[in-house]
Amino acid sequence: MNGFTYVAAGHATSLTATPALAKLFPPQVYFPFLTATLKDLVTGLPVPGQTITFKTGTQVLGTASTNAQGTAKLDETLTFPLILVNGGYDATFAGTGTLLPSSAHGEVVAP
């Protein structure tokens, strides 16, 4: 039978990473969490229950799942020196069958 197969296009996503806040003298973490928020750009809604990977340089810092507001939170207290040396961190969403992958960079900010 000659026919067509239709494949639903994936929804584009947006990932926003918050800056890592630090006090440089003496060096310490100012806000001890890295956060990234995932949003479906087609619906405009946050995306809960998805895994976000946090890394700096080549070092994976860990993963966290997005909550009902689409936000994943990772404790940075022990990894902050690596984040500082690498000038920030990257948050990555690998994508799913219906959601396209996205990534974001979080800078280091010293108030």
C-alpha cells in the first residue's frame, strides 16, 4: 500500500541558567545552588520531570530533575572552585521524542 507516514515535529525548548553568585574575597559561594529552567517554546509552559545535566569544563557536576515550575536545582557548594576556574557552568537538556534539546551557560557573578 502506498501511503505517507507523518512524524510530529518536536517542540523547541528554551533552557535558562542562573548565574553562579560568589564572593571573591574571601572566596566563597554566595548562593549555593545552580538552577536552570526549561520551557516549551510552543506552549510557553514550563516542562516538569526532565533531567538537566550540569557541567563545567569537562567535569560533570551532577544532574537534577525539573520541578513543576520547570526548574532544576543542583547544590554547588563543593564544586564552586571548579565553576570559578572554568568561568561558569553549562546546563544541558538532552531532549525527548517530543521536545528538542537545549542548553544554557551560567556565568560567575560577584556582587
